[in-house]
Amino acid sequence: MADVVLLDFWASPFGQRCRIALAEKGVAYEYCEQDLEQKSELLLRSNPVHKKIPVLLHDGRPVCESLIILSYIDEAWPEVAPLLPRDPYARAQAQFWADYIDNKIVDCQTRLLTTKGDAQEQAKKDMIGALETLEAELGDKDYFGDEAFGFVDVAFVTLTPWFYTYEKYGDFSVEEHCPRIMAWAARCRERESVAKALTDAEKVYEIVQEEYGAN
């Protein structure tokens, strides 16, 4: 087994975070695609609590949960492309916003895709509100970490291919509500690490329709 192995699934936005971080750091690794229906013994052994991808194996030791993996990657290979600021307060702020993305945006996404009627309408309102909160935090900065592509950008950019699906299921325009977020997303996609990792937006929509049914 290679020194660094990523147990992942090609369309996972959480696994894509890890791929982007490893690429930014220039870390060579073995990509190990997982069947999420028939989970491998390696995955079950490496993540016995949640039994989910992604899992980073470094010298055979597993690290689970994508945001924790990002922090680990940043600390294990600190010399190149730092993801988190060194300043403790700035670091805490970055971790706050990444946690906000995982808790608020992902929750709204789940409700938007799995509900109908009033519940879906509420999920749409909550999603727009959450995106507008991130729009305000981004402001006029190039990236969430100001001039440097970093932790929050990696955490959020892998959800941007899902915007098309949000729009289809919620009948709204992300561009209309959050033009700065859309400009930021385009800027991030200019990075090779991001461009190689992200799933095509229409493919995401197809996958969601297969999973949850047509909107």
C-alpha cells in the first residue's frame, strides 16, 4: 500500500475536498474508488464508526471526516500551500465558516432535494439565506481567506457543481441572489486542482434525479 491512500467516491463533494487539498500540497497518493453499495473491508476497517468515505490513510493510519482530513493534510504537509491561517483567531474563523457550510448548506441541500410543497419552499428560503450569508462573508475578497485560496474555499467550492441542482429543484437563481459567490466559484475553477476534482454540474443533476427522483 502507498504511503498516502484516499478512499473515495468519484462524485463525492467531500472526497473532492481532499483531492483538492492533496493537489494543492503536491502530495502523491493512491486513489482508491469505493463502491458505496458494497463497502470494502478496507473502508469498514478504516472507518468503523461511520463507515463512510472519504478516508485518508497515511502510513496505514486512517483519518476520517473531510474537514478533519483537510486540517490533517495542512498540518502533515505544512511547507506548501497553507490552507489554514497561522493566526489563531483567523484560523478559528475559517473553521467556523467551514463548519457553517457543512451544517447549514448541506442541511438545506438535503431538505431541498427530499421534500415537496411547503417543506421544500422553506428549504429553498433557508438555502438562499445561507448562501447570502456566505456572500456577505466573502464580500469583495478574492477568496474567503482574502487573497489566498484556503480552507473555506476548499470546503465550499466542491458544492458549487450542485448549484445547478439547487436551482432546478428550488426554482431560483444563485447568480441573482449571490453574484459574488458565482464570480468566486469561477475564479476557483481556474485552479488546476479544483478543475480536475469537480464533477460536471449536469452530471450531478442526473445523479440526484436517479437518487431522489425528478423534481
